Amino acid sequence: MSGKVEDKRGNTISEGNRVFTKTRGGKREGEVEEIVMTTEEADEKNVKNPPKVLFHDQHGHKVAHNPETLENLDTKKK
């Protein structure tokens, strides 16, 4: 792996970025806290199939999503 993850539009996702995804008629949005790249990290964080982007959504729930399902909202501000 290159150590770099991209959202569904090809924008790089980094820790601290604000990300968003639609889910079952709703949405999840939050600030990226960590990006899990290896199987060892995934085991530590109790997630499967890295890479995963970890964040807490607007309701305070811990979320782990595949990067290609997310949109980096910080790229829209430019």
C-alpha cells in the first residue's frame, strides 16, 4: 500500500479532514481521527479489512469506513 488513501472523488484523505458519507437515507459526518493501513493496526483498533478511516460521527458514534465510500469535505472549501 502506498500509505495514502483517497475518497470516492480521488481526493487525498488525511487525519484532521472533515469527511462525509450517505447511509440509508441519512448521513455520517466527522473529523478523521486515524487512518488504519495495516492488518496489525486493524486488529488493535478492532476493525477489519484495512484501509479504514476512523472518526466519530455527528452523533458521537465511532465509525470505521472504507475511504472510497467517503467524500473529503475540506477539498470543497478551496
